[in-house]
Amino acid sequence: MKLNGTRVLVTGSAGFIGSHLCEELVEAGAAVRALVRYNSSNFHGMLELLPKDIYREIEIVAGDVRDSFLMDKTVAGCGTVLHLAALIAIPYSYEAPESYVHTNIMGTLNVLQACLRHEVERVVHVSTSEVYGTAQYTPIDESHPLQGQSPYSATKIAADKMAESFHLSFALPIVTIRPFNCFGPRQSARAFIPAMISQILSNETVVCGSLEPYRDYTFVKDTAAGLVAGATVPGIEGLTINVGSGKKITMASLLDLIMKRMNIQRKIFQADERKRPQTSEVYELMCDNTKARELLGWFPRYSLEQGLDETIAYVRTNLERYKTAGYVT
């Protein structure tokens, strides 16, 4: 399946991963239609940080996945849809769980129904490793039980199952890609790595949450490549495929590595407000990426150190974009 000349819709395009994906798609020759959430300032989020020649190639549509009428119009004419739009901040899901239901579940339903009506050739539904909860075994393959340990993960499980049901019930040609923790340039301080880098550059003491959990980190360009493969490799409809490095690291070791790469040492303070409720914390995530390697021909091309160096360079250059005095949920 070729992207060159294909009209491709990306929901959630204004976000961190979405902006990198749009950049990759434009470079692959796709005609990209990018759905950004409507706002009165006409702000297009991370898309505005793309190289100008890339940004000018993107058709931007302002709207909301929660509106079925708008989604129907937006999907029309697209051969491929990559659905990334979601509320993703876990701490905020403790505060406003209903908003996650409306966006992550109902929004996904609206996208799926529009894709079915317009006979889209391939739908890529983007999941998250958080649906697995704390690992019952590692590495985690796609058969691992799903556990809703936060309102966020519960709504993503529901969205994944909705996508699965549309394939089984209506033969919608859908592939679910399940990324593990992603990082890189343009990511906000909501995420651990840019939050730590920006604090290290700005403060004498780095404030963080729990440092005991293990995570599997993948550089954003590798994640975007996995999504593109999910949109183009034939014969994988109906499958769920993990995209992750296959390596784990504790948050404590990751923070130590970041400071070493920056050649800066800071005091560390673990704040209770930055910790998840104990039974909601996911203590270990490590990807089994066998399916991605065998079916997609995908494997991570960036090491953790290479990705950190690119992310550190970006945050240094754009430090004014980061708020380091308070907790960004």
C-alpha cells in the first residue's frame, strides 16, 4: 500500500506524536489532512513548529472528534485514516474522567462510523501500553490481559475494543498500533523526560514522582515509522501490534542518564502530588515487539541515548516553552 498521492487524515495531529507523524507522511508524498481541535485563536499546536515547507503542505481542519457530523465531513475523500486524537494525561484523568469517556470512547466511535460510511481503505487506531497495566509477565506481548488501572487506560481499552468490534462486525479494515512510552522533540512537560530536562536546566532541585517503575521508551521518529507501517503494510487488518524498544529502564536510572547526558547534577525530590495512587501505578512496562519486527519490518533505529541527546538539544533551544515552577498534569 502506497502513501504517495493518497489523501490521509490524521486526528490528534496537533499533538506531539501527531505532528511528527504528519511530517513523516508529507515527506512520504501523502496529501495530509490534519484535524486539530477547534480554538478561537486558530492555534494549530505542534504543527506550527514544523518546517515551513512541510507545514504549508498540510490541509488543516479545525474541529472535534466528539462531533459525529464534523467527523463525517472530515473523513470524506480520505483513503487512509490514522486516529490519534485522545485525552492522554493520566493525572488529569483522575480529575475529569467524564471528559476522557467523551473524547476517547465516543470520539473513537465517531471516527470509526465515518470511516465505515466512506469505505476508508485502512484505519490505524492508536492505542497505548497503559492498557496493559502493571505487567503480569515481561516482555509484554499483545495477548497480555488488559487492566484499567486509571480512567485514562480504561477509556483507551474501551476505544481499542470498539475498534476491534468494527473490524469483526463490519469488516472495517483497521489495524491497532500500541506504542509504548514515546519521547522526543516537541513533547510537553506533561511527560517525564522533557519535564526532567527543563527542570535540570532551570532549577537547583528536580521535583518528580515515583522513580521505582520500569518503562520502555521509544524515540518519536521510530514511533511515527511504526504508525506509517501500520498504514501501509498489506494483510494485517484486524491485528493489534506493539511498537516499543523491547528494553526497560527504571525512572531513577533514566533520570540519572539524563543528567549524565547533560553533564549537570541536581538534587532530586519526590513529591507525593506527582505520584499516582498506589493501586493505579503501573510498575513495569516492557514491550515484546516480535510482531512489529515480523509483520511490519519495524525495529527501533534510535537508541535511548541518541533520542535523549536530540530531546535535550530541543528543550535547551526552546526552554521558554516549558513551565518548570509547578506540576504540569
